[in-house]
Amino acid sequence: MRNIALTLISLFTVCLSSEVTAQSQTRRVTTVTKSSIKQQRTQTNLTKEEQAIAEINARLNAIDEAEEKTSKPVEPKAYCYMTEQLLNVANDYQGVRYRWGGMSRSGMDCSGFVKTAFDQFSIGLPRTSREMASRGEKISKSEAKPGDLIFFKNGGSRVINHVGIIIEVNEDEIKFIHSATSSGVSINSTKEPYYSRGFVQINRVYDRQVL
């Protein structure tokens, strides 16, 4: 009987040990399965985030490309800072009446107007248009730029008797600001017959690389 009892106890212990082992393996499998599912979910979430970021980047790139196509290129300035300021000063005198020998807002003649504008930038010019024509570098019409001086022989004169400041060059047309006897400080063009006939030369009186 004692031997039988010992045998039964041994069998019971073996069975109990087997059951515990099986449960442990089941728990281990369950744990691994849960961990795998959690990892898969994390990978899925990361994939979704990556897709969302990729979509945002694609949209931003599309916007940038559209802006590049529609935006106009920045055009370089046609003239230097000195010229820009000179033209601002000259245009500020528009409407001042013509007065022979004048150099103020109460009245100006052509050379008085030009000299007054340039004096504000410490560029000294002679008092008469004829003398001004001997200053600086004489250039061709095709080389003309805003800020250059333009000279005329008006009214049948045999010598230079009129001067203005070029403000715009458009192919073969040159616009200039000057003090005219009929309209005071105003803007005219070489396309106008009167000034086309009287045109003589263009002079550059300051260095754009320095100023």
C-alpha cells in the first residue's frame, strides 16, 4: 500500500508539473502575441504618419513650383542710386515756371534748372548750356542712360542753347526733363519734331561706378 501511495503521489506531481509548464508556455505565447500585435500597430501608426508627412511635403513642393512659375523675375535697376536720387530731385521741380537767369522755385531757365539739380549732389556744372556741353564724356544716342545731359540748338540757333536731363530711354526715344520757355520745368521727348530737329549731343558728367 505504501508503495502504491508513493507511486500515485509521483504520478500526481508529474501531471501537476506538466500542467504548470503548459500554462507557462501558453502565457509566454500570449505575451509574445500581444507584443507582436503592439509592434505591428506601432509600425502601422508610423507608416501612416510618414504617409501624412510625405503628402504635406508634396503639397508644399507643388505650391513652391506654382509660385516659381507665376512669380515675375526681379528686374535689376536700370540706374544707380545717385541717378535715382538725381531724377527724384529733378522731378520735384516739375511745374516751376521758366525765368531767364533763374535758379530757384520762383523760376528757372534750362541751365539754371540742371545746375541746381546737380549742385545738390556736389557735382559742379557751368552756368550755361553751351559751357555744360564741353563737360564730361560725349556719348552716342544708343549709349544714353537716365542722368545723362542732352543738348539742343533750338529756334535756328547755330550754337547749343538748351539742355535737359535724360529720365528715360526706350529704344530710339529719349525722354528728358528741362525748363522750357513755354511750359517751365516739364518732360518732353526726342520723338517730338521740334526737339528731334534741334538735337545735338548727349554728355555723361558723372561716373556711375563710383556714384
